[in-house]
Amino acid sequence: MATLTARLPDDKHMRLKALAKRKHISINKLMEELSTQAIAEFDAETRFRAMAARGDVTKGLAVLDMLDSAFSL
């Protein structure tokens, strides 16, 4: 396991400390959870962009049109 040192403004540190306390976890665990969430979002965006690059624009727009018509008031 690696160790990471991060410099944060005091006010941000205090807010993260309060958040961790409210969740009944350590700041270390909070940072692990936040980094996991950030990595998951990055991976999802990367997969989406890769799929979009292989996709067909005409078909994609047709699907969006179908969704628009299905959810229009």
C-alpha cells in the first residue's frame, strides 16, 4: 500500500474532517472512498468516449430522437 501526502487549505481540511466524522470513518477512509469514486467516473467516461468513437452518429441521433419523443410532454 502506498502513502500519499496532500497539501490542502486549512478550511478544506476541516470540512473533510467534519465529513469523515459525520460518516463515522477516518479521513484516510474518506479519501479512499473519494478517490474510488473519482476513478470510477474517469473509467466510465473513458469507456463512453471509446464506445462513442466506434459508434454511428446517425444511429445515435436516431436513438436520441426516439428518447425525445418517448419523454416529451
